[in-house]
Amino acid sequence: MLREMGRVVAVETASVWVETIPSSLCGKCAARAGCGQGIVSRASGHRGLVQALETSAVRARDCRVDDEVEIELPESAVLKGSLLVYFAPLLFAIAAVLLAQPYGEFATVIAFVLGLAVGFAVVRVVTHWLLPRQSFEPRLYSVTQPQTSVANTAVIARH
């Protein structure tokens, strides 16, 4: 399981929205320094919003805004998602190129672009209609209530 810490920004009926910085996953990836996502998120300080589904152990109603939560995602979901998103469109594009090859170079280029578009459309249909969406979404793993500190409270004094 891949786990990430984040802060709850909104609570819904069966899920919570969590603000994360994708740093722990970036540190485990083999592409660390060369990954565009990691470079952009570190440079901009961009925080991602993720919808995490509740589990039997941690319910959405147990969470409050500003709680720290740990979310998890199975490695199999990352692997299946990567194969589906990258491999399927490329496979359609190569098949289209092979079919259009006898018609010339221009037809081959057009067939590649069309095959790629059809591949992305197929991925969209498969992920939207055939595969259960919940298998690709992160889930709540644990909740840590925020500690109220004196430094965070505002004191207004009148003279």
C-alpha cells in the first residue's frame, strides 16, 4: 500500500477531500529528479486535492476540517491505471499505423493520431463504465485530530 499524509479540507457523506503534497511517493519513485510532476510540485509548492473514500475502520463523519489523515492506495491500482492509461492508447495507435501503412506516409501519420484518440476514448469508456471506480481511488487509513496550540489562537487586547 502507498500511504500519504494530508489535511482534510472538506467532508462529504461518504468521503473527504484531502490536501496533500505528493512528496513521499516522489521519494520512492525511480525517476525522482527527472519526473515532471515532482519538479513542478516542489517548485510551486502545489498541493493536490484528493477525494478519499471512507472505510469500515475510518468513516467520513469521524473527520473534521483541518484533521490530519493518512490515505492509502493499493500498488495494484497504480499499476493497473498506468497500464490502462499509457499502454492502451499506444496499442490502438500502433494498430492504426499498421492498417494504414499501405496507403502512404501521410495516411500513416493521420492513422497514428486517430488511433491514439480512439485509444484514449476507449480508456475513458472502460474506466467510466466497466471498471469499478472505487478500485482506483484512495481510501482513509487513519485520522489524527489537530492539536490546538496557543500560537495559533489570536488574542485581541483593548487599550
